[in-house]
Amino acid sequence: MKRLLAIGNFRKLWLSHVISSFGDALTNLALLITAQRLTGSTAAVATTAVAVALPQLLFGLFAGVLVDRWNRKRVMIASDLARAFLVLGFLAVSSADRMWLLYVVAFVQASIGTLDNPARSAVVPQIVGQDSLLAANSFFQSTVIIVGVAGTATAGVIAGVFDTLAPAFIVDAVSFAVSAALVARIAIEGRPAGAASAESQVSGLWSELSGGISLITSSPMLRTVVITAGVVMLGLGAVNVLLVPFIVDDLAVPETWFGLLEAAQVTSMVLAGGLVAAAARRIRPGRLLVVGLTGVALVVAAMSLAQSVWHMIGLLFAVGWFVTPTQAAISTIVQTEVPLEALGRVSSSLGTISTTAQVASMALSGVAAAAFGLRSVFVGAGLIVLVAAAVSLAVQRSGSPSPVGAP
């Protein structure tokens, strides 16, 4: 990690991402609290969540094409500055009859954000090189988890201390501005050689989008990673939704325990990220992916056996050791396998497929729990993730060209 942070460009990119991620977590919770306070309606809270999630489904694929056409450094700067301005629009939402403005601004802000993530992902290989990708991705995952929790906690403090959530939105706007300033100081060529030059030709979007999809389908490892990510979220999306009713209703645990439950998982995720980053040169990302998925599958299935809150604390601590390495392995494989000029398209495709699967799983979670029982859903989710691990292992053993850096 010290070696990574010694790279000036990486340090600036990492710090900008940490700061903006803190602001994102701050605003995401602040928006939900605002919707609840102004309307007292769960429908309004749900609509707010949908407004934030929907842009990835609608525009994610095309955002990746644009990122591969444009200067990625400028995309990150413009995205940060635009969102710094937009987030201040939430200050005008002061009553229930202005909720429409909250929905619109949240949707537009999230739409612009679809450009930022693939741009950042595509820049990382330019800065650290192929040999350090796994360490860099693990470090990113760990620190973003920490600041995400910090941002959420800060939003809760602001909600408890102030009558308004305005301070949260102001801090987020400042975080975007600081992030833009840091990215502006990164000394890289934001547009890789070979990127499309006809930026004004809208018709070219379709051909470049299909080219990115063809790149995924033509590579056994890429195809497997993208499908694996979708399958995993198809299983885990339901678990994320059902954990709350399982802990509160089934285990009869007060809501005050949620802080400790979250801390257990976050702690292991951060420790796992640091461990992978430290040992990255001796780890094959493909093998790490299989191990991570298998571990997640077994722990999630084991949740069906939990009889107390202490069981869940132990299980959440256990699953964190596998979640961060799995995420880091997926990012590293994509960044290694895909040419720099196409990283935006492939990264956004991965994000879109994962989000679509997660939303579908969340939507079906209630129906599945009612039909089969809450604990059975955990077992089913574990089996789904285990299938993804088996498929990934089979592809790697088939002798297909692999980006995992095997010697």
C-alpha cells in the first residue's frame, strides 16, 4: 500500500474517490431521510431510491461508450463539478409539494454519475500498471467501504442534530469540488490511443456499444466474469433486503444492534482488502474469484441456521473476508483483459448487468420469502452464488485464455 500511495497520480485519484464517496454516502441517506420527514410515506422513500438507481439501468451501457470516446480525465472533472452544482438543488426541497424536484435532481445527478465510475476504472491501469492492479483495486474497495460507513454515520448525526439536512448536501457539494480539483492535478493522458475520434457522430454509439458487447462475448473469461457478477447479485440482492426483517422479526433483535452487525462485516471487509493488497503479487485473481465466491456462498447459506444475533455477527464478520477479495478480483480481471480504449464500455456493462440483477432480486425477495420462507431464501441465494463459483472454475480449468496473470 505504501508503494501505491508513493505514486502521485494514484494518490490523487484514490483521495478524490474517497472524498466523493464520502459525499455520496452522506447524500444517499440524507435523501431518504428527507423524503421520510417531508412526506411520512414509504412510497416516497422508495421512489427516491429508484430515482438514484434507475439511471444505471437506463444509461449505463451508453455511458461506457462515451467514456471510451472522450477524455476520461475531463469526464471525471466535469462529472464532479456538475454534481457539485446539482446537489445544491436539494436545498430547495423544503416541503412535500417540492418532492418532484428532489426526484428530478436525484435522477439527473445519478445519470451524470454513470460516467464517473467507468472513467475512474479505466484510468487505474494507466496509473499503476498491470502488476499492481489487484493491490490497487483491493485498496480502493477497503477505503471506500470505510468512508461509506463514515458518510452514512455522519448523515445520521446531522439528522439528529439539525432540523434540516442542508449541511449534508453542502458538504457533498464541497466534496465533489475537492474531488474535481484533485483529478485535475493527475498527470495522465486522459484519452488512450485508439479511442474513437468521431465524438459528434451519435450513430456511432450503437456500433461502439455492440463492439464492447462483442468483446465481452468473444472472451471466455470476460463473459464468465460478467455473467458471474450478474448471477451473484441475483442471489445477494434478496439477502440484502431480507436481512432486516430476518434480524428484527425472526431473531427478535432490537434495531439498536444494526450498528454492531454492520461493524462486524465492515471490519472484516477492510482487513481482507488490506491483506489482498499486501499479498497481491502472489495471488492469482482468477483463483481469488473462485475462493471468494465459494466463501460467500457457504456463509450466506449458513445464515439460514442462525438462532441468535451473535450467530449473525459471526457470520457477517465471516462473509466480509470473502466479499472484498471477490470485488477486487472481478475489477482486476476486467482491467487486465480489456484494452484501455474499451474499458469504459466493459466496466459500464458489468455495472449495468449487476444492477439489473440486483434490482430484480430485490423485487422478487418478498415473493420468494412468502412462498418458501425467509431462511430458505438464504439457502437458495447461497446455491446461486455457488453455481457462479463453479462456472468460473470450469472456465479457468478449460484452458481458455485467462487474464489472471498466471505465470
